[in-house]
Amino acid sequence: MKLRLAALPLALMAAGAISTSANAASTLVYCSEGSPEGFNPSFYTSGTTFDASSKNMFNRLLEFKLGTTETEPGLAESYDVSADGLEYTFHLRKGVKFHSTKDFKPSRDFNADDVIFTFARQWDKNHPYHNVSGGSYEYFNGMGMPDLIKDIVKVDDYTVKFVLNKPEAPFIANLAMDFASIFSAEQADYLMKQGKPEQLDINPVGTGPFQKVQYQKDSLIRYTAFDDYWKGRAQFDRLVFSITPDASVRYAKLKAGECHVMPYPNPADLAQMEADKEINLMSQEGLNVGYLAFNTEKAPFTDTKVRQALNLATNKNAIIDAVFQGAGKVAKNPIPPTMWSYNDNVKDYAYDPVKAKALLKEAGYEDGFKTNIWAMPVQRPYNPNARRMAEIIQEDWKKVGVDAEIVSYEWGEYLNRSKKGEHDTVLLGWTGDNGDPDNFLYVLLGCDAVGGSNRAQWCNEEFNNLLLEAKETSDKAERTKYYEEAQQVFKREAPWITVAHSVVYEPIREEVKGYKIDPLGGHYFYNVSLEK
Amino acid sequence: MFQFIFRRLSLVIPTFIGITLLTFTLIRLIPGDPIEVMAGERGVSAERHAELSAQLGFDQPLYIQYFNYVSGVLQGDLGNSLVTREPVLSEFLALFPATIELTFCAAIFAILVGLPAGIIAAVKRGTLFDHSVMTFSLTGYSMPVFWWALLLMLIFSVNLGWTPVSGRIDVVYWIDNVTGFMLIDSILSGEEGAFSSAASHLILPSIVLGTIPMAVIARMTRSSMLEVLSEDYIRTARAKGIAPWRVIVIHALRNALIPVITVIGLQVGILLSGAILTETVFAWPGIGKWLIESIGRRDYPVVQGGILIVATIIIVVNLLVDIAYGIVNPRIRHSR
């Protein structure tokens, strides 16, 4: 009734408006989970921002092969590495066009100047663009690029050489990351001359399959397929990000046909999605790990036996059922199974409270001890409910005489305090950045990361040396060997309880074809087509 | 009348100082470092942390930070968001029309339904209608917004398909952002069906947001009317043989409206702040959602600036209500 009452005057008013026929262009709607922080991916670290910018608007020298964590040629057709591993020479693709905006029309194709501009802006503190828009390049810094790069040289218009300070094999994977998205040097010059350089970060042009038309904060982002895309035009005309923060609402929109693809469904809705014939529920193991780290600088966790005992005392299957509601898999290694060099021969600690008690006795803790478990206050992909997880672990440990108190802080505070090692044990996790094992093992467990992202404060010489060796060679088979061995050392020394790898679910409507889940967590729409 | 307005205005200055002080200190009292929150699990090095602190001015003593903030405000500069690096004011202006549009429609809904329901309930006191209105308004008042929104959405959008689920307009319409008010922009665009699409997107959010104020207005109108209807002058008017509707509308309603106007004024404030949940559920790009996210991210300038602007609006609305009172009831502007 209300609807009819409202519709009557509306229809009358609409009839008065000038009429042009609604557009018949094919549109793919993605119900995204939030607003991007901006459109320059080198400033930010969140996946929401990357989906809206780098994944669909830009290209990089190397790209991740869709559906894998391996790299493939992007704007660079090929590259050579010098024998000492210090020089990487990239041969650039010809005939690649940039998008245009209302004010800026590119006069030339992509070339070496664009590569130099993109990296020099982030790397060189005296670059005219370095401080524009606040100039903080968190990922570039976070991946250690400023110390790694010695020089970037333009050999000719289509050849660029990166000179490094030390051999670092993961460098190649870094170049496929979002912060390395290639900007147009010509647009940058143009805007600088216009006196509005910050516009480069608001309305940048890229070389990617979609060009941005309009952005309304918290509402939507509109793109059109780029006609001159170097891989060929996308198979639909328009791409719309309909920003919908609530997962139940995203699902309602998907059911009503108001969007085609949605990320991050509620675990509680999965069964219903699976039963729905109009929805195709896709899933893949996520490139992440949820863990409990022992503070190995604090007694009794300085003792390997204690760490092993608590590994034995924890029933991980119960956690998967209760916390992940099936949307997770027990983890035995610190890297996920989808990543190359994953060592499937590692034997996990099976749940065995009796053996755990015996080990504690051996270590001199027959009567147990008091400790704490820090539980994160937020939901993360690798841990949907840390509080619940902590409670289950607390119960398990009680059975072997270990009395743990659950502690929690506000998220920023939690990260900061755990970095300093104020905890006894802490729940945390990691989502991979670039698909390289180094990005898990060295970042989370390397000696350099103690006091930082190494929450176990664990520095083991044997383990660390293996990682350093692996960094220095660019031979993948050799690197795999080092990493496999490192995983054995890790399991033996048990600085963590590796709890789970979550499973990522993505419901899409049945008319969407060709969509692939990206193990690195991105959402790409170039390969997608719409049936009907 | 001017003296009355002037008196009210002079009370506003200390209120503003209080608001700037409160928002400035409260957001900083919540534990959590904006830089750490931004960095997440990845973390930042101590040097980088210090560098960013200096860049954002967090390394200075609090009183200097406060002084810089207030002097910025006085010059019309509310600072830049820590996350998007855009000026707070321009972000606010981009989002505010959406909130205004929603609040306005919700208020219209609340008044159009609440006022007549309250009047009829008072006139037909003790009847089935009266009891139903009171029961419904109590239910409406205590309904959790989130649940109510999802319920309406499931029934009307998903099952019946009468209204869209969320957003401001169907994605097939590519409307230029001229005024920020989708109803107006959709007419300006000249695209056929755009206006009705925009309007249909407003129906559910307006009902959800307007439900609580509607219930409050209905209850307030009813009790106020009942009080007035039992006054001697009403009996006199009736005894003089004036038509019953004239007695109710001209004699009773005008007097009964004074407390109702106060309530409506207060509800506008509640609507503005209460839009937070509604905006989140319906993915409505307004300021409620913006503020909530900013608190989570410890985006100090946005929280400070946003609350200051919202508070200003509420103060202005209340000031207008006070003045409206004075017009409806001359006794108020003359008393001290």
C-alpha cells in the first residue's frame, strides 16, 4: 500500500522529466565491502583499495597469473637477471595505451619513463612528486625496497634496469604487487605544470582493462571497459562497484540480482547459498595463516619442550569446527598449501594431552603454570573469532594443568604491545602479499623481524640461515629446497601453534562466467563475461 | 523577539568551546594509535612511526595540537582525513546531501503518519484504534533498527521484489553529481525512470529511520492532545456549538503542538545521529557511516570535524525550534 501511494506521484513526476532511453550497455556489478581509501595503490595496504584501483585500472611490469601465486609478464615482456643477482633488466611491451580523463589525453604510449617515474616517486626523497598527497608509501617501505634498490636506469625507451644492493630473489614477486602499479609520467608532468599534482592520486590514468568514470564515496564507483586495452577489450561494457558494507545486505542484493559478485559472505549464509540454484558458490583455500605465537623470550616458553607440549595439548579440529564453522583447514606449516615450497612431509603435533603432560613433566612443569593468551578484538580472514578460539585453547590447556588468562586490547594497542613482546602467548595471523614464501617465513619468523612482526620474538640461527640462503639465489628449485627444510626446523622448534588456514568463499550469480578466485585476495573482472 | 534570539545565540558560544574540547580529548582518550591501526599486522618501524607522527603533528604537546585545531576551525579549516588525505569539509559536503535527503524523507514520514495517528488516538480514546496505535508505536519505538531494516528488506525487496535492496539509484543510471541530492540530480539527468528509481530507493530507509520518531511523535501528540481536550475552554467551545473538527484542529491542536514541536526538533538531532545504523544497513553514503568508520580508524580530524559540524546543525535546529515556539506561544518569548 505504501509503495503504491509513493509510486503514484513519482510516476507523474518521472513522466514530466525529459526522456532518453535507459542504457542497454552490459554492466557487471560487484558489491564491494567498503570505500577505497584512494586511487593511488602505492599509498595504501588494504585489499578494498587495491580492488578499486590496481587490480582493475592498472598494470605492473609483472602480473600474478590469475588464480595462482606465480608471476607472468605484464608491461614487461621479459626480463634478465645478472649472474650475481644484482641487476634485473626489463624489456618493455610496445603499443600499450593509457586511459584518458576529462582534462588529460595522453600523447604517447607507455614507455620506460613511466616505469622510472613510478618507482622514483616512491624511492627518491627528492623527487618532485615524493611528498605530494602526504607521500607515505607503506608497502614500498614495508617490503624493504628503499634499502634494496641502488639505482634505476633507463637503458632506452623500452628497457629499464634495476640495480640492487644485495641479491634478493623475492624482488621479482614484489614487482607484481599493487604498489608497483605503473603510472603515467606524462600525466604527472601535465598536472605538475597545472599546479595540481595531487590530482594524480585522485584521478590517475592507468593502462588496465577498466577506466574510472566516477566515484561517489560510500556509494559506488563506475568504470567503463577500456577500448584500447593491450590484451583486448573486456567482454562487458561497464563495471560498477556498489559499496555495501553489511554482508547480509550484500547477500540480499545478490539474490535480488542487484549484484553479480560479492566478497566475504557470512559463514552462517553459506549453506543457503550452496542450495540456491541461481548462485554459484566458489571457494578456495586462502593465502593466509592463523597462529598462536609463544613469546620465546619469556620463561617457560624459552623451553622448546613446553612449546611442543602445548602444541600437543591443543585440539585444532575442535577449533576448526567451532570457530571457522567448516570454513577453515587445520594448518601444520606457517605457509598455506597453495604456496609453492609448501612441505607436505612435515608431521604435525597430533592432539595428545597425555603426551603433553609427560613433556611438561620432563621440562619441570609437572604442576603446570600460569600464563596468558592474547585474543584479537577484531575479525580477520585468518581468524573469524579470536575470543572463541582463545576460550577453546584455554580449556585444552587446563586439562594439562596450564592455567591461562585471556587478555584483549583495542586493535592498534594490541598490535603495538604484542610487537614489543608484552604477551606470553598471542593469537594473530597473516595474509600473503606477493605469493613468495619469504613473505611469510622471513617476515613473520626471521631474526630481523624480532621486535616487529615476529611475535614469537624467535630468532633461530639454523632457520634464519636457510631463509637467507633462499633469498640469495633466483633458482626456484633451490629456493624450494631451503624453504622445505626451514619448515621442518620450524615444526621441531615450535615457536607457534599453527592453527588454521581459512577457506575463502565467493558467491557469484550463475550468469557470471570465467570468474576466478585470486589466492592473493584480489578481485579481478577482466576475464569475466555475462551470459543472457 | 530579537532580544530573545540574541539571548539564545549567546548561549551557543560556550557550547561550541565545550564540543571542540570534548571531541578533541575523548577521541584521544580511546586507546589506539592511528598509525598502528593504519599499518595493521604489517606494522611500521619505529623510525617510520616517528616520521609519520611528525608529519601528522602528533609529536607536539596536546595543548598545541588543540590550539592548532581550534585556530584551523576558526579559519574554516577542519584539517585533512588521515586515511584519504582529503579535506574533512569537502568529504563532509560530498556525503551530507545523502544524509539530508534521507533524514528529510524520514521526518516527513514520521510526521505524516505520527501526527494524525496521535490526534485520532486521542479523540477516539479507549477505542480499538487508540489501543492499536499505542501498541504499534511502543513496538516501533523499541524495535532494533538493524533487525527491522533486514526484516523489511527481506519481505519487500528479496521476496516481493517491490523495492530495491540498497543503494541510492539503480546501477543502470549513470547520474552526474550536480547537487548531491539524488532526487534532484535524477530529474536533472533527464534519464527516463531515473527519478522513480531514486525515489524507490528511498522508501525502505525512510521508513526504517522514521519509525522511532514516528512512534515518539504519535505518543507525544496523543498525550498532549488528551491533556488539552480536557481543558475548560475546549468544553466551552464545544458548548458554543462549534463544529467538532474546528474544536480539535483550531482550538486543541495549536496548544497541543507546543510539546510536539519540541519533540520534533529533538528528533531531527536523533535522526541525524540515528542515521548511522540505517545508513550502514542500506549502504547509504551519508555522514553517519563516515563517522563510525572514522572512529574505528582513529581518524582524528574526521571525528573532530564531523562531530563539530553535526553538533552545529543540531544546535541550529534547536535554536529554530525555540524560535518556532516563540511564534506558536507568545508567552515563552516574554518570560525569562
